[in-house]
Amino acid sequence: MDQWKPNSVYLTHLAVADSVVLFCLPFRADYYRRGKDWLYGDAACRILLFLLAANRAAGIFFLTAVAVDRYLKIVHPLHRINRMGLGYALWVSLALWGLIILATGYLLSDRHFFYRNNRTQCESFNICMGYSPLSTWHNTFYVVQFFLPTIIVAFCTISILWQLKNKTMDVSGKIKRAVQFVLAVALIFIICFFPSTVSRCAVWILKTWYSECHHFREANLAFYTSVCFTYFNSVLNPVVYYFSSPSFSGIFQKLLNKLLGRKEEEEQVATVAKI
């Protein structure tokens, strides 16, 4: 722990969120394999939907946290926040988890069963149902939790790029690594979270115009298809780990060399050649 930095704390919590998906996906895959027929009861349905919603929020929030941390380190290196250490990062992480639980905990409080064609559907919302306070909150949080962090990540990315442009020397490559890091975060936001958010907005808008389900069936299909990209963020997050620090990239490089059967001497030769 002595060598840990605040971004390591945020990345650890991001890894915890990724592990939640590994637990949920087999149940979700079985549900879709059966044609949206849930067999595991009400309690399991509530817990699964809560964990999936919490995972999406945690993925977005902790990616934003590491982007902000990198921004402060590069653009404002003398800021007092940079001297607060692990304790501050742990408190930020706890606050983010508290916000996530408060925002998604309602999924544990009510049934989410919808019966159609002799099947029991387990869904956090039903497109053919009318508006309710919980459904309105669900839609609002789903959209806001993407756009607000995206604005923050975009600001951090532009600021670090501007810092790299104005910096005449970057001997250690610290700023370049930070640029690669925030660009990886931005890429994950675009690939994993943007499609489902846009399709969800389309469904939301169409529901205000029409009341019959057939008017927004295609938009609903697009939403459920794009949700798969949301789960894909757990696969892409190792890219963020790779660019987060030289130690992480060194670990990945060693693992890659072992998988490829490269010897340590070849690795050293390659390193000397780069120098």
C-alpha cells in the first residue's frame, strides 16, 4: 500500500465493479437464452438489476475519478489535493459508492416482473408501461450519469492536450502517458456508454409522443442491443489499467511476453534497443 497512489485506489474500485459483471452475466445470458424468461425468483431479479445498474454507474464514476486525478496531477501539480494521499482517495471512493447505492437502491425495493407470452420478464423498466416516479428517476439518472461525467472527462482531456501542446519538454513522458490515459477513458465512454444512452433517450422521447408500443419497438430493440456494449466496458477497462502507470504497463508487458514465450534476455534487448 505504501507505493499506491490515489488513481490506484480508483482503479481497484473499478476492478471490483468489473467483477460484479462477471457474477451477473451468466444469469443474464441464461435469461436472454430462454427468450426473456426469468426462473430465479423475485429476490434474485431485484439483486441482479441493482448490481447491473450499480456496475454501470461505478464504471462511469470511477473512470471519471481517475481522469480528474490525472488532470490535477498534470495541469495543477501544486494543488493541495495532490498532497492528500490515499486517505482522501478512499473517502472519495466511499462517497461515490454511497451516491451509487442511493441512486440505484430503489431497484431493491419493488418487483420488476412483467408477464408476456407466458414468460416472466425481469427488467428495470417496461417500455409499454406508463410513467411513474421511479421510472422517471430511472430514465433521468441513466442519462445524467453519462452526460455529466462525459463533460468532465472531455474537459480533462482537452486541458491535458493543451498542456502537452504548451510544454516544450516532456522528458519523462508523463504528460504523453496522461494523454494516452484520458483518451483511453474517452474511448470507453464512446464505445460502451454512448450507444445505450442515445437509444434510451430515443425511447424516452418517443414515449412522450406515442402511447402504443409498436411506435417505438425498433428503438427499444436498439436499446437492448446497445446495452451489450455497456457490459463490454469490463473488457476494455484493462486498456485504462495499461496506460494508468508504468508499473501497470510493465506487468502487462511481462504477462504478454510469457504468453508469447519470449525470454527475459530478449525483453532486455528490446528495452535497450528502445533506449
